[in-house]
Amino acid sequence: MTILVLERCHIIMNLFFGLTFILLNSAHCFYPKRLNISAATGDSDWSLAGATWYGSPTGYGSNGGACGYENAVAQAPFSSMVSAGGPSLYKSGKGCGACYQIKCTSKPACSTNPVTVVITDECKGCVTESVHFDLSGTAFGALASSGQDSQLRDVGVLQILYRKVECNYIGETVTFHVENGSNPYSFAALIEYEDGDGEIGLVELKQALDSDTWLPMSQSWGAVWKLDVTSPLRAPLSLRLTYLDSGETVMASDVIPAGWEPGEKYKSNVNFQV
């Protein structure tokens, strides 16, 4: 009887240790997969581009630019963190206002930290690479480690990584700067500070007392859109923007008031539509 009990205990102990061994090895095999952080934090969503800089080493590129933002690029929220884009970024002006994160990892002077820039100008000659950022001096210097910006500026064409991101102009709403020379028969406005996609594919205008008719505007140049009519426009005017990539629609109701003046800026409280 004693021998039988001991044999049964021996069998149970063997089963217990065998099961424990299996469980421990199973846990060991799964654990690295659960902690595979590199798969989630890699550079798979970044693409290669070329980068140069222009203007003053600590400046904002050019005074004006092909998008029409003028001196606003030196002020908040742009704060000189701007770039001219090659053809694939400028997109004949429809790329104006798009936001990109860029970072430099290819040189010892690179900080490897991403910074955000806005397309505010065109670089017609930037065609060597399929994607090229001609950065303001301020934006280019921001790619470098502290005190290393001079070394980075001497590189020539710098290889960088980039990705498109949503714009977020904190404290600003979509703003319409009525162009000088506008009148009730010919209305043109520069559009800036569009959150989200940033790139505008279509702009439409609706007059007062007309709840159904949206008149398509044409892109005049850069971020300026224009509408010519045969009868005087009836203000207040509403403007509807359609983003180039997402197709999302933003409507600024009655944003241009009665008695509007050329040269003035009008800010909107926008409504998002799908």
C-alpha cells in the first residue's frame, strides 16, 4: 500500500513539473512578441526627400513667396518655420498651406528630432529629387543639434525624412484676406490658417439671400482664389472650402460682411461638413 501511494505521488509530481516546464517555455516564446516596440515606432511612415535652404540663415526664406502669405510667414503661427516646395509639394499652388514633419538623420550634426514646416513658397528649380524642401534658414537650422547648424548648412543638398501631417494653427481660424483691387464684380481672397489637410482643392462662394447656389471660384495664383461676375455680389458672402486630399468641406458662413473692404482680413467660425 505504501509503495502504491509513493508511485502515485511520483507520477503526480512528474506531471506537475512537466506542465510547469511547458507553461514557462510558452510564456518565454510569446513575451518578445508582446514587447516588439520597434514595429510600432519605426520609420515606415516616413519618406526620403532632399532639403536645401535659402534667404538669411536665421530668416524666413523670402519676403512674399509664391503662395502670397507675404510677411505673415515671419510671424506666429508660421514663425519662420516655412519652406518652398518643389513641384510635387507646391502642386501649382494647391500645396500652399500644407504641413509636413521633417527630420534629419543622415549627418552627425543632425538632431534626429522632427520639426513641422508649412509650404509657403515655390522652388521651380528643385527638380533633382522627386520631393524637395527649400527651407527657410530658421527651419533648416532647426534640423541640427544645438550649436551644429553651421556644419549642417555646409552640406549642400541634405537627405531628410518627411511625412505629411495635419495642420493645427492654435488660436487661429481660417482667414480670408481680400485682395487689393477687389470690387463687387471681381472678388479675390488669400486663404490662410486652414487646419487639417491644409491643401485646398476647391473654393466656392455663396451670396446673401441665396441658400442654394454655390459659385465655383478659380485659383488665381498661390493661395489666392478669385470670382468674376456680371452682376454685383450681394454681401454677406459665405465661402466653402474643399480639401484636396480628404474631400472634407469647411464652410465659413457670412464671413465676408456687408461693406467689406479690399485689403482687409476676415476671420471665420468654420463649420465642418463631410
